[in-house]
Amino acid sequence: MEVRMDLSRIVISDTSEQQIIVLREHEGSRQFPIVIGLAEALAIDRRVKSISTPRPLTHDLLANVIRELNGELEKIVIHDLRDHIFFAKLVIRNDGKLIEVDSRPSDAIALGVASDATIYVTESVPARCVSLPSPEGAKDQQTLKR
């Protein structure tokens, strides 16, 4: 079973290479953090704030390729957690077929934010998550509402 999640927070630390995004259950109280890299956190933050760049960045490029091939990013599914590593997939609709593409959650979310794709997590993943403390010097960049 899949549970709908929302991107709740992006925590960017000035003193650590590890950044945090927090996913919160859409109609519930469960939430969990995912540790990601600085580049991915900044890409997600840029997309949430609708900051454009003069030329397409990697996530923009992938969104453009999907669109030009008449596809649509239908949803993002975080489907597994093994050895403290999250696994996600992009679910793309093309010509009536659903295509699943393996992805890191951070890349999937960066791509999905701009295309307004819904984030889901399989029921077993939040139950296996451990709460992570905020890194020293971290500041919440934005609390997101969708």
C-alpha cells in the first residue's frame, strides 16, 4: 500500500555536506527525514522557490526529455529502505503505459516538485525510519505547503 506524502521541509546546513529533506504524511502525522547531498538540496530548494536559471540544469533536462517524448511524471514512489539508503522510482505515463524508472529520492523529488508530481511511500518505509537530529548550524530554508 502506498501512502501520500508532502515535502514538508528542506534543512540546509552551512557546516555539513549532509542536508535533510522531511516528508510528512499528507493526511496524518507521520514524518521522516531523508539525508541528501548539498547539490540535491539546493536543486530542490531552487525548484520549490521557482528560481529559474539561464540554461536547463540536470533535473530541468530530464523534465524536458519526458515532456518532449509525450510522457508525464505521474508520481514518485519511495519504495524501500536498505542499509540506511532509500530507494525510489519515477512512474511515467507514456502512450497509456506506465514506465517505472529507478531513481534516488532526492533526484525524483527535485524533478517532481516542478511538475507537481505526487510523492508516495510504501507503507513499510516510514515504520523502518529513524528520526535524525538536525545537523549543527542547520536552518530550515522553508516550510512547504502544497
